[in-house]
Amino acid sequence: MSSTTSNPTLANARIAVLGYGSQGRAHALNLRDSGLDVVVGLRKGGPSWERASAEGFTVAEPGEAVRGADLVAVLTPDMVQPALYKESIEPNIKAGAALLFAHGFNVHFKQIAPREDIDVILVAPKGPGALVRREYEIGRGVPSIWAIHQDVTGQAEAKAKAYADGIGGGRALLIKTDFKEETETDLFGEQAVLCGGASSLVQAGFETLVEAGYQPEIAYYEVLHELKLIVDLFYEGGIARMLEFVSETAQYGDYVSGPRVIDAGTKARMKDVLTDIQDGTFARNWIAEYQAGLPNYKRFKQADLEHPIEQVGAKLRARMSWLQAGAAKAAGEPL
Ligand code: NAD
Ligand code: MG
Ligand code: MG
Ligand code: MG
Ligand code: MG
């Protein structure tokens, strides 16, 4: 595919993408298809090395990829970034080069103190990597937010926008933010609503129906499967669009029962979650958990994976063959 970006700022730049997971793979592929020069930085023998090579990239150890790069995109897991910065980026990044993040966590919470002779910027697509790639391939993009932490060249904004254009975000919508706002809102969104809130809501709804004696298969469709339809309507036209498409009975039930489930107490607890994010409590706990070898994280994850809704869901999805292709595509796997 050739849809070379018309943005000239990075036209002659070498971009090192560190990490080839959800975001890294999507960014690397989109930047390359936009006509930019990309090298992928990974640990030799790590899980992604083979895949990035097979997909045609020059792959190098992180320090080697950083050397000579004009822009270094840090797309490894957040918790490995501080050591990666110390060992591979700080000693190798050129003066005047740009260090780019897709999430402001380590800079905002001071786990990384970037060298003073480089630009430090952020481009965060508001969507998972698979969508960043899929939208790009069909000629669209994922709305993205950008920020500047440090501008030593006077080019930081131009570089952030050129990178956002290169991954396709510029085809959609770009919004200026700062590292603090991106970090705090991203953490709040995933904790209270998108990942934590939504999965807890689904699990509680499922448990309520099953404990009342209804079939788990029917509970699964009612509280998990059908959620996609509702969320697609939100995505296209907001809550108004959802209300247009559901019955009057569903609307009335929404108005009288929704606020009984998500009430002022829920909102007060959301504010507590936000306070923990803002005052650094969440970051401190997460860093300590990671350094302790993830004991609670592993236990919580296991409980989610063993929840009865996962067992009935796996059985039902195996019988819905059309979902298998969609799931592989969403994960960015070749079909
Ligand atoms: P990921 O876990 O999907 O991928 C991590 C990649 O880094 C893998 O290729 C892995 O092999 C590699 N890696 C791990 N340790 C490494 C090391 N020490 N040196 C070099 N490579 C190493 O990560 P992700 O979810 O794409 O997250 C990357 C960044 O993007 C994070 O800052 C995250 O907050 C941000 N982000 C993620 C999403 C998302 O949807 N996943 C959305 C927006 C922003
Ligand atoms: Mg996010
Ligand atoms: Mg996030
Ligand atoms: Mg959960
Ligand atoms: Mg129904």
C-alpha cells in the first residue's frame, strides 16, 4: 500500500519504534506505509523479534535502534520503560532528537527524567493498536491527542503532528493536551469506565441473572454479547442514537433503573478513583506491585479468566464461527 503522508517534517527522519506489541506494530506499519523510514528496536530473542522481521522491518537491539534515530517512539509496556530509558535510550539518543510516548505515565509520575537536550512529545491514539492499523488500512485514522513536554528544537509540535499524520491520526482528529491531562484521563477512563467499570458491570449483571436461576447462556447474550450493539450506537451517535434504536419499553427501563444501578454513590467512588490517580497513589501502588512480581495482578487476572461468564462465553463463541475471523482480525493476526 502506498499512501505517503504529505507532511514533510519527518520525511528525511529515521524513526526507531521500540516495542512491537499492540501500539508498536500498528505504528511501525502505518509509518512505513506513509513512506517514513522505520527501524524496530527489540530485545534479541524476545517474542516480537521474529514477527517484526517477518513483516519486513529492520530489527535491532533497542540501543542500536536508538543510535542514529531522529525520533524514538517508546512503545514497550509502561513498567519496563524506566529501565529501557536508562539502559538503551539515555546513552544513545542524539541531541535534538525527539522522544515520543503514547502514554504520559512515566514522564508525568517522574519515573523517567528525559535528558534536557531532546524534544519530548506524546501522541496517543484513542483506541487499541489493532484499530489504529485497521482504520489506517481502509484510509481512515483513529482520533489522537498530542502534547509537548520539552521543546529544544522549536520543532516539537511539528514532529508530534507529523508522527500523528504518519500513523493516520491526522486523517481523523487531533487534539492538543498535556502529559498530566493525558495520563490522568487515560488512567481514569480505563479504570472507571472502559475496562474496570464495563467488565465489573457485565460480571455483576451475569451473576445476578444466574443466581436467580436463569440459564447462563441467555445471561451471556443479554449482558455481554448485546453490549456491542449498544456501544456501536454510542460510537456512531452518542446516547441519543442508542435511544432512537431501542424500544420505548427499553427506554423507560433505562430511565428508571439505570440510575438505581449507577447512582450518586458510584459517582462518589469514581471521584475517589480519580483522586488516587491525581495524587499518585495509583501509580505508587502499581509500580510496587510490578516490582514485587505482580502477585495481586496475577491473582485478579486468574479470577477474571475463571469467572463463569468466561466458561459459558468460550463455549458459545466456539459455535459462532463468524466471530472467530473477526477476533483474529481485531488482534491484528493474519487471517
Ligand atoms: P504491548 O504489551 O502490547 O507490547 C509491548 C512490546 O514491547 C512487545 O513487542 C514486547 O516484546 C516489547 N518489549 C517488552 N519489554 C521490552 C524491552 N525491555 N525492550 C524492548 N522491547 C520490549 O504494549 P502496548 O499495549 O502497545 O503499550 C505500549 C505503550 O502504548 C504504553 O505506553 C501504553 O500505555 C500505550 N498505549 C497503549 C494502548 C493500547 O491499546 N494497548 C493505547 C494507547 C496507548
Ligand atoms: Mg487509553
Ligand atoms: Mg492506558
Ligand atoms: Mg474487572
Ligand atoms: Mg434485550
